[in-house]
Amino acid sequence: MATKKTILSITSSLFDSLATLKSVSSLTVPCYCLQPDTHNIQIHGFCDASIRAYSCSVYLRTQSSHGQVDVHLLTSKSRVAPVKKQSLPKLELCDDHLLACLYAKMKDIFSTGSVTTYFLTDSQLVLHWLQQYSITLSTFVGNRVSDIQALTVDKITGFELINVGDRLGFADLPGAQKHPILLPSTSQFVLNYVRYLHRRNYHAGSKALVALIRLEYWIVNDRDLTLRVVRSCVHCVRYKPVLAQQVIGPHPATRITLARPFERCGVDFCGPINIYLRIRGRAPTKSYLAVFVCFVTKAVLTEVVSDLSTHSFFNALKRMGGRRKLPCDIFCDNAINFVGASN
């Protein structure tokens, strides 16, 4: 814990050191960093971080036409580590972000000449992050990586293409199909490529475009992208055929009028069904089912009939009426047995 005595001791030691300077007038700080005949200019940015703070500094290295080299501190900046505890690699990334923002503010000073810029950091993990697409990283890391890439886009080199890994490593397929290159769907270049692929393949549909794209690339949300391309194609919209729509008539009154079950119903026969009497040497007999369907409740009632005669249908109708009362209206397909019963 810092006490009053400790603070006074540190302050006095600082002023005692300044008192030892015998000739302060001889101390000079140059404000002009270039040489009269500057031949080569280099900007070197350094950054480092600890768990308590992080800082960056920018040095200017100049070389005259005679070979004289001068190095001057151009500017620097520091920040205290955030209150919310972060890992050391994330603080190193914040340090790099601070250096990129500092460089963006001062780079216009040397826009007239040819300047070589170097950024140096001792964090291998940060260098790995800067070579990735920001959308593949976490929110904290991705936002800062995106800013650094935008501020120093002409200074970061060595980007690597991301390939999709899957379980087709042993498949007899070309390498581009087994491990396609990952592309973002928001890129204008990707949109133009999909449009070109759509026209080259005679205005292929959305599903065909997805299959063609995946022969070489893997686009994030490719189905939405291809559907948007097909729908925005003027040629496809103009020549899209209009399919004929079947006109559906209204329901008959017998289907929508309130009534008791099987008051209005339809009937038809199904079969034949073989019935075995389990008598040796006796051939099976054919039987049928009379199917009654209620038009209001869609209930189904079946009765077994021995043949397709009118008499058998009458017997089935009597059994059905004994359970559900005789219907008022019966609809059928005008088979011979039904016509005979009607007459």
C-alpha cells in the first residue's frame, strides 16, 4: 500500500536526479526527423503488452544519399489494461489495434514520398489471427482483426485460403471437391462469380447453382445467395412459365350441412376377399366388403357381403341401418347392384 511517506520519497528522488543535471541548456530534442537529402524512408512500428498495460511506438528511419542513417522516435501511445480481465494474447491484439489506429492517423504525412512500413509484434497468436477471416473468429477478436486489416490492408501479407475440412479425404475426387475453398456470401466478387456461373450454365436454377459452386468452392449461405441471383435475373423472370392452376369447385350441400352420422353417405364395394372354411378339399369362397362413408363426419362402416348381387347389398344395407339407422341419401357409382336396388 502506497503511503504519504513513500510518495514523497519517490518524488524527491526524481527531483534529486534532475538537480544533478549541470547543463540543462545543452539537452536538445530534435523536432525535424528527416534529413536534407533523404534518400530512403522507413517507418517501424513496435508494440507490446503486459497484464497491466500495453503501448506502441513508431520510429522513423531515414537514410541520406551519402549513406548516413538516422533513427528518431516519431510518436507513441499507451493504454491501461481494461478493468475486465483479458488474456495476454487478447491484450497483445489490443496493442496491435492501437498501433494500427496510430499509423492510420499519421500515414498521410508521408503520402507524397515512397515509404516502407514495418510492424513488429512478438505474439505468434496475433500474427495467426491477422491471417484469418474475421468472420471465423470470436466477436472480441474478429472486430479488432477486421479493423487492423482495414487500417493496414496494404501492409499485411501472407493471407491463407481457408479450405473446408470434411470426411471425403479418401474419396476418389479432385482436391477442390474434397476440400473446397471457403468464401463469404457478402463479397461483391462472390456475387459476380455466382451471376457469371448462372449465365454460363444457361440460367441454371438455384439447386443446380449450389451443386456447380461446390465443385470448387464452399460459399457461406450459398442457397440464399443462389436463390437471390436467380430471382434477380431479368431473363429468368421474363421467361418463367406460369403453371395452370386447377379450379376447385365448392363443396356440395350434403358435405357441409349438419346432420347425424351416416344420414348422408356414400357406398362402394371392395374386394374380392378369399374366405377359407378349413374343410379339406373345399375351395375358398369369394366375399366382398361394402364400405359406407359418412359425408359429414368422414366415419367409415364396413359390412361383409357374399357376392355382388342386389340381394347381398340389401342385406348389408339392413345391417347398417340396424346400427346407424337408414340413411336419407346414398351416393354410389351406379354399379348394377346399386341400380337394381334403386329400381
